[in-house]
Amino acid sequence: MFQIRPRSLTLVLVLTLLGLSLASLCFGEAPLSLGEVVGGLLGTGTEEQRLIVQQIRLPRVLLAWLVGCSLGASGAALQGLLRNPLAEPGLLGISASAGLGAVVALYFGLTALSLWALPVAAMSFALLATAVLYALTRAGSTNLTLILAGIALSSLATALTSLALNLAPNPGGVQDIVLWLLGSIADRSFDDVWLCLPFVIVGLALLLLTGPSLDVLALGEGEARTLGVDLGRLRGLIILGSALSVGATVAVSGAIGFVGLVVPHLLRRFVDYRPGRLLLPSALGGAVLILAADIAVRLLDTPKELMLGVVTALIGAPFFMALVLRSRRDML
């Protein structure tokens, strides 16, 4: 099996991310050359170029970084914690809970009162889900308890979201809710970036701190306890880190699925299947996937621009089925 040093893999992913970022700044309804993009970034280009690059496309690129890093790192951490290759951020119900918070804001028209109502509601519901998970799993619990609690929260949030759609007072409200749930980073501003940035930084820092413990946990829970790993603390760090990072990005981008499932699987073999070493590459790989999907959204010739969550689902769903079929073959 081909292996690559983690530092080399990180360098490749960083260079790929930078290349895609420049490409993303070039593509759009008003295509720009690389020189015009650089001029727009440095402020030496025309006023139109500066406006397009700095105010329209740059926030979109930065949000792609934040969303992808959050989903990729959370997926890798959860797969390492649960030792389950099918685990991903949506498993804990945090994404669904954040989505429910946004739906509540849209349903009751709170967005008409303040532009901050939707992201604040989404993040509040994500933090509430985190508090519930922590309360259910803080003492004497197992990973199975965490999975079941996450499934219960996700099911409840999905049911309440469906109820809001069912009872929406007008078709326009339904359309707003559905479009938000499909996920997108288009038409976002630096206000959205600054809103989620501190939460993503703290969340990613907590997840990266768990790397050494995840490597030990790969030996088994009994061996990990013997070697001094505090499983309760490890579980709490990953729950909180995932909640802060994923909840904050869902609050500004909507629900974007499958990234946390796909990316760790694509990169795992390059780090010798060590879950701790997988965290940083998965964060960078998530950003690469989101950026690539967002560029594809703009390049595809469709009557209406596709939503980013639709594209990631089209990529992730077949991948998920392939994983299930492979797991089934391994069990036979």
C-alpha cells in the first residue's frame, strides 16, 4: 500500500487548496484572469475587479475553507473515536439541530428583524444539542450510548423540521427553508466569515488536541485506559469541537453533507491508517472538496445554479453505498 509522510501529504493538500482558491476567484459570471484576480486582491486593479474579488468571491472562498475544514476534521475525529468508518458529523445530530434552529428563525420570520437571527438561532440549537449529548454521555457511558443519543437528536430535529415545512404559512416560506437546507456558500459576505471564524478555530483546536489519544484508542478501549487515556474527556473534546465548528458553519452555509464521511476515507491509507495523523489532512481535504464542488457548481451549465449541498450529496451518496457494500463483503 502506497504511503506518504504526513508532512508531504499536508503540503500537497495546501498547494492544491491554494490553486483551487485562485481558480475559484477567477470563475464566475464575470470571468477574471489570474492577473486581474491578483490586482483585485492587492487593490491595484480597477474598482470593479476589487469589488468582485474582495467583496463577492473572497468571502465565498474563505467560507469554503471553514466549512470544509470543520466537516473533514470532525468526520475524521468521530470515525477515530467510534472506530466506525461510517461515522460523520451528522451522526451526532449537531448538523440537524443547527438546521432546525435556522428553520425556526425562518418559520417565525425572525430574519426580518435582524440578519443575525438565522445564524444565532442555528448556533444556539447546535450548542443546545451539544449540552444534551454531554449530559447523556458524561459518566459511565459508551460509544454506543453516544451513537444512539446522536441518532435520537438527529431524528427529533429532522421531524421538527418536517413539521415546520408542513405547517409553513405560505409557499415562499417553504422555499426559503428548503433552499437553506440544501446548503450553499453563494451570496455570503465577510460578516458570515467573522461570525463563524472564532467558533471554527476553537472547535478545530479541540479536535486536533485529540490526535495522540485517538492513535492510542485505535488499539482498543481497554488498552487505551491502561495507557492513561481518559475516554470521557476524549469524548467530550470531540463532541464539543464538532459542535462548535460544524454548528457554526451550518449556521452560515446550511446543511452540507457527506464531506466528513468521504474525505477521511480518501486520505486514511496515506497516513498508515492512524486516526490521529488523519485529522489535519482531513481538514485540508475537506476544504479542497468543498472548493472543488463549488467551482463545479459555477461551471455546470444548468438553468439555475445548483446548491452546494446537492453536489456533495451526489458525490457522497454513491461513495456511502460503496462503503456499505464493502463492509458487507468483509463480514462474509
